[in-house]
Amino acid sequence: MSSPTRRRAHAGPSRGRRGLLALGISAALVRPRRAPAAEPIRQPAAPGPEAFMARAVEMREVALAGGDQGYGAVVVRDGRVVGEAPSRVVTAGDPTAHAETEAIRDAARRLGTRDLSGCVLYSTSPPCAMCETAAYWARIERLVHGPALADSGAPRYGGC
Ligand SMILES: [Zn+2]
């Protein structure tokens, strides 16, 4: 456990709320994002790669039904779906809200950690370079994509 002095030395001088406001920086910008109340994830009756990909395809259907791009993804750890998401690029107006990245964010929120070691990311399409890099930083173990369950192995930094 680091002392406050040591933490300050590492993170730079603490400006405090008044210091941020003096710099024209809203305190809301540095406040951690709160996780919205997540509904429990419905687990497949017979867990396995086909069932996990089927759930990713369901997420794709959710995206299409909502008027978004046709992509879906799930994150699996120890045989359980721990994160899932459709593409939200159009509905959220966020060019980075690809299904894979959204599923990674969902898993991190639900598990309460940014370390997704041991997780497998199932995606309806081959992940783009951004999503593969996000999986790398999240320490996702393997990428599996497409209805044929193609195994892309471990994510690579900046790989594509
Ligand atoms: Zn992507």
C-alpha cells in the first residue's frame, strides 16, 4: 500500500477540485464513470463454443433490430458469459462502440476489473485492429470469430 505522499509523487501534484476549476477543467471529467445497473446475463443451457457464438449472433440481431451495424460479441471466462454487447456505433453515436469493445467494457464492469486474463472474446466477425488492441490491453486470452468459430489466437498489440 502506497502512502499518500508516494502516490502524489507518482501521479504528479494534486490540484484538487478548486485547482481543476481554475484550469477550466470540469471535475466531472476526472470522475470515474459509474457502471449502469446491468441485467444478469442469460447463460446458455449447454455452454460451449457453439453456444457462445450463438449468443454473439443474438447480440448481432439486437444490433440490427436497433438500427445499428450487424455485429455482436461476448466475453467468456471459465465457461460463463461475463460480458456481451451489440454494436452501438450508430445508436450511441460513438465510432469506437464496436461490439467487441463494448463487450470488453461490459465484462470489465461486471467483473469489477480491467484485467480479463483467461477470457475468450467471441465475435461475429473478425475483430478490427482497434478491437484486437483493446483485447490485448484487457489481457483477453484468445479471439474467436465468425460463425465458423475461426480461432485467431491471442490478441496482438496493433495487430490486424
Ligand atoms: Zn472493432
